[in-house]
Amino acid sequence: MNAPRRNMMLADALAQVGAVGLFMFSILAAVPKSLRHYRETVRQVWFVGAMSLVIIMTCGLFVGMVLSLQLYYVLTNFGGTAALGTVVALSMFRELGPVVTALLFAGRAGTSMTAEIGLMRATDQLSAMEMMAVDPMSYVVAPRFLAGILAMPLLVCIFNALGLLGAHLVGVSWLGLDNGTFWGNMTSTVEVWSDLLNGVWKSAAFGAVIALIATFQG
């Protein structure tokens, strides 16, 4: 690839990043006005959150089961099966929960937001809103952006809860680990502020990024 073509591709990439940045500032400026349309925000939270529960719960359960099964046999080599609940909980709360939920959220809710806004643009619905003195940024885009930020932490909590349930089913009910040991070591090691809430903040950031990209592409 020659140098002019590489420079052109780099310039296009930088222009795209700049456009996304300006679009984000437009959304943030429209957020105060979008609070008047709180019902639309609530509807979007239901659409991107509640409608994604089935896939989130299913994947959370099986991720917890597989993680517990694999870690049990690894910890057996070191005589540390008592730490199974702790390792699963820390893995889910810190990394796996936010990351896997974000991937599922982008695949289901992100694509639906992009398609919906793209259809509204193709059918000139956004232009019609502007003609009726309705700001599309505050009525269409900002509620979806806020819904992504609000729904992601809730979905991550549900994903983590089902993951721990799956880990308990495998570790305690199937492999015979003591129930008190499973929960006791977990509750004594996992901290709310440093482990649980860090994952929640991370999930909110993922939700903002996914909603920003989805609405921008739409």
C-alpha cells in the first residue's frame, strides 16, 4: 500500500473519530432537554434492558457453570477447591460480567438502536420532527444514550447473579463442594467497593460507548 493511500485512510479514521466526538458533545448538550421526555427514556430502558434479559440470563448461567467446572479441576491440583466461590465471584464481578454483558448488549440492543434510527432517517421521520420544532437529539438520540447507561449496570448485576447460581449448581450440587465453604469464602473476600461497584461503573461506561456508537451509526 503506497504512502498517499495510507495517509488518506489515516485522515478518514481521524475524521471519523472527530465526528463521533462532536456527536457525543451534541448528545450531552441535549440531555437536559431530553429529561422532559422521560417516558421515552423509560420506554428505551425497557426496550434495550428488559427485552435483553433472556439472552443475558441464559449466557450468565452457562458462563458461571463452565467457569466453575474448569476452575474446580485446576484448583484441585493445588488443593484450593475451597476458594472456588471466591475465584468465580471475582472473575465475574471484575471482568467477565461487564465484558460479556457488553458484547451481548451490543449484539442485541445496539444493533436494534442503529436499525431503528437508520429507518427513521431513511423515512424522513427525523426531518419531520425538525419541521414540528422537535429536536431529534433530545427526543430520539439522548433517551437511547441514557437508556444504555442505565440498563447496562442492571443487566450486569443479573448476569453476575445467574453466573453465581450456575457456579453453585456445578460446584456444590454436582461436584460436592461444601455449601458453607462456597459462600463463606466468597463473602469474606469479595468487597463491595473495590470489586462489585468497579464492575458496575465499568458496565456503565460500556453502555455509554455502545449507545454512542449505535446512535452515531444510525
